[in-house]
Amino acid sequence: MKKIILICLTVLLACNIRAQSDVDSLVNILETQKLTSKEQLELYKKICIAYRFVDVEKTKMYCEKGIMLSQKENNFEVASYLCIYCGTSYSAVGNNDTALIYYQKSLDFGIKSENKSLIANIYNILGTTYMDIINLDVALEYLLKGLTFAEETNDMDIQSKILCNIGSTYRGLSQLDMSIRYMLKAESVAQQASIHIVQAIANIELGLLHVSKSENEKALTYVQKALDISRSNDLIKCEISSLNVMAIIYRTLKEYDKAMEYVNETLQLLEKDKDSDNSRDLLDIWTEMSNIYFEQQRYKDSEATAMKVWLADSSKVGILNIVKIVTLSNMYLGNNEKAVYFFDKYSDIMGAMFEQNILNTTIETEIKYETEKKEMKIAALEKEKILHTWIIIISIIAALCAFGILFYRHKLNLQKRKQAEQQIKQLEQEKQLVASQAIIEGEAAERSRLARDLHDGLGGMLSVVKLNLKDMKGYSILDNIDIDHFQKAMSMLDRSIDELRRVAHHIMPESLMRYGLKVSLDDFCRAIPGTRFQFFGDDTNLDNRIKILIYRCAYELINNAVKHANAVNINVQLMIDNGLISLSVHDDGIGFDPEKVKKGAGLENVRMRVATYNGKLNIYSSPDKGTEINIEIEPS
């Protein structure tokens, strides 16, 4: 993901270098001409954009001036953008702590502006910043919030980027299946909106994910798609990344000649693209070339290529791997003196990293200590200044103490009463949940009994009647008219038996208890035209009560989509992951406004079933845009 961010930053940097040539004239206009507040704010934005990758202090200065004017004019949207520019400036020099302060300010202003696309973008920036500092849990929290806003505004550009970043975050958390799921969503949204760069990046990431799962054939398919998109749309950076990943895949497959073909193709592309800053890409491809030579036991070539990386940039991220290759290659070549030298370098780098961590911790402690010391001095001066004030008002405080005690006791009584009411309310809710669960279990038991009675009792009797009628026909002589009546009666009897079995199956599907939730839901969805079912996970360990609950919920939601929404296509997805059960039913029907439309009995039944297991039910719908209903249950 860092490579993807680097691509975006390179594009932004190129744009801002062009803008910098005009920054002096913009500053001159701002400082010498009489402008309206709106014109001044536009100039502040342009100046901050021009300075943000060039001069942090000037960016901050003009940003703060612009924020003051924005607040005065209640233009919170411009204030939010200015904070983003200032935060980006600090991020570019590696000062993520200060950048996060400005991004948080930007979020506060964005919320006041009520611009949902802007809010989604800020959440995405916060998420990627926390990804950079390897705080992935917080990053995921911000990105998911941003996705909600992006989906509400139908902003497919920011939506595809956030989905891509969520996928990368899950990859960092080693949740590869979740990462693949979100990368596929990102690729789908980007394809719909023709956002080629995100589409290419998502396919590169999917390739790397499948390499991690040792699914190299799938990885090749995705990376080849990324390569085709990059070439069709002249995305040089993405093409270089795709070729590099191709080399990695074929090295993993031990097809070293094929891997070297992609390495050489990348080098040729870098040679053609001399106008761009491709130094980082060149180091990456040299690193991969060194890995290929090493695995081929061509230690001399491996050592020589790794030394190129070392000499070009010994501070490169991942330099430890290069030092290791140089050390091992020289050991195999018998160059013990050089091997020892680089082994010492390896130890020095590890020690320097450890010392840097200690130094950072020490600096943070010293800053905290100095800050606390200054605060103590200020507090002492403030105490001296207000001492005479306390002498004057001490008598007033004494008089108010009695009133304060009475007020406190009154407030304490109210608080105790409120806590008691909350406890009573909680007990009532627990009682209702127990009652609801008992009703649902009773309903399930009754359905099972009724289905069994219908199938085994009435169904068996009808089958016996059918056999007796066949026997009667064999011993009787019937006219043609009677034969026709007899055949119609037999046909009606067959249809009655089939209908009886269908009703018994829907009351309590036999396949649910015999074959499990996945098979039962798949059978049901196949019976509904236009309905597709997807399943992820394992349902073998699910309790029967949970199976029945999920089946009845899916049954009710699909029926609602067919009967009330006039849906043509219905997508049903069931995921069981680490104990979390997630059911999603999405249709392309007429939709509705959840705030205005009264909820029917069917949906209330679903809500009650979910509530018995403290689950969550979320409804996303609007007129003419279909409906998506998500259920999440975490069985205890």
C-alpha cells in the first residue's frame, strides 16, 4: 500500500511544482489588493496548495490565517480544506503526529459544513495516516466511517479509494479473506465509474493477496488484468508495479527465466520513462532481481545487484533484506571478510533501529517533562495572582457550601432513582428477550411438529388413498367418461401431495436439519427466480436454533423483496467468520424511505428474532434505489 500512496504523492507533487511558479504573484495579490472575503479565501487555498510540498512553515502560516477568516465568515468547508493542506504538508516531511492534529481539526470543520463527500474524504485521509504509523485498528475504524458517508453520497471515486484502503488494512491485520472481499468491492466500484487507477491498484493488491495464500494462478490473473488496464490507460507507475509483482509471482513459482523477463521489461520501461522520478521503482526491481539470482544460487550476480541497491540508498525501506543477501552471498562465495563486514552492518542497523526507538521514547519523555514543568510554573504564578481573590470570596464560598451540600444530596437521590429505573428497565428488557426467545423456540418446535404431522401423517394418508384408488381401478370396468374423471382425480391427488410436501418444507425444511443452513438456503434461493446465494465460512458448528433463526429471517426478507419491492434481482450473502454471523439481502426493487414507511409485521418479526440474540439489523434503502438489509449476530 505504501507504493500506492507513493504513486499518488508523485502525481500530487508534480501538480504542486507547477502551482509553485505562480505562488509569489498570488501572495502579492493577497497582500496588496483589496479583496472580498470570498476572494481572499480562494487565494489562501491556492497558496496553501502551492506551498504544501515545498515549505511547511509557510503552509502553516497561510493556513492559520485562512482558518481565522473562514471561521469569521462561517465558511467551515474552506477551513476544512485548509487544515487538510496543512496536514498533508506535515505528512510529507514525516511529521504524522502534527498532521493528525490538523486532520482532526479538518474533520471538526467538515462535520460543521455538513458536506458528506468532504467528511468521507477526511476519514479516508485519517485512515491512511494511521496506516502509515501502523495503527491499523484505528485506521480501520476511520475508514469504515468514511465508507458510510461515501455510500450515502454515492461518491464512487472516494468510495472505491476507501474500499481499497480497507482491503489494505485487513491485509496488514493478516485477515486475507476480508482483504480480498473489500478489494473485490473496490475493483467493482472503480470499474463501474471507470476509475482506472484504482481498478489497476485493486488488481495489483488482489494479486499480492493471492500470492500470500499460495494461490499463484489466481494472482497471475489479477496482476495480468492490472497490467492490461495500466497499459490501456497509460498508467506508467501502475504498469511498473504490475511488472514487478509478476516477477515476484514467477519467482515464487521458481520459474526464474520468466521472472527475469518481467524484470528486464520493467527496466526497459524505466529507461523510457526518464522524465519521471523512478528511483524508488528502480531500487525495488534491483531488489527483486537480487532475490531471483540468490534463489538460482547465482551468488555473484545476486551480490553485485544487491550492492547496487546498497550504494544507491542504504536507508531504503527493507534494506535489512539487502544486507542479508549481500552477507549470505559473500559467505557462499567464500568472501569471508566482506561477509563479516556486512554482518556487522546488519547488526549496526538493527542496533541503530533499537537505539532510535529508545531515543524517540526518551525525547517524548523529555518533552512531556519540560511541558509539565512549564505548566507547574504557570500554575504557581496563577496561584499568586488569584490568592487575594480567594480571600475576598472565601466568605461567599462558605455560604454556598450549605446550599451545595443540599443540592448534591438532591442530585445523588435523583441519580440513585435514575439508576434504579435503568436497572428495572434492563430487567424488563431481559425478561422480554427471554420471553421472545421462548416464543421463537416454541414456534420452531411447533413448526417442526406441524411439518412432521403434515408430511408423515396427512401425506402418508394421501399416498395410501392414491394406492387404493389404483387398486380399485385394476378391479373395475370403467367407461371412457369415468376413466377421464378417474385420471383427473388422480392428477389432483398428485398435485395435492406435492403441495402438501411444499408447505411442509417451508414450515420447517427437512434439509435444514439434515444438511445444514448453507444447503437449505441454497435450495430455497434456487427456487426463487432472479435470486443468487453466496456463502462464506463454515456452518457445521452452528446451533440448531441459530440455523432456524437465520433461515426464517432470510425467508422473510426474500419474500418481502419479491412481494412488496417488485425486485427482479436479489442477492443473498451469508458469512460465518470467527463466530460472527452476517446475513445480507440486497434487491433492485422499488425501495422505500425507512424513516417514513411504516414497518410491516414481517420485518418486525425479523427484528424480534435478531433481538433475541442481541444482534444488529441495519436497513439501507431509498425510493427507486433498491434495498439492502444486513443482519449481524454474535452467538454467545
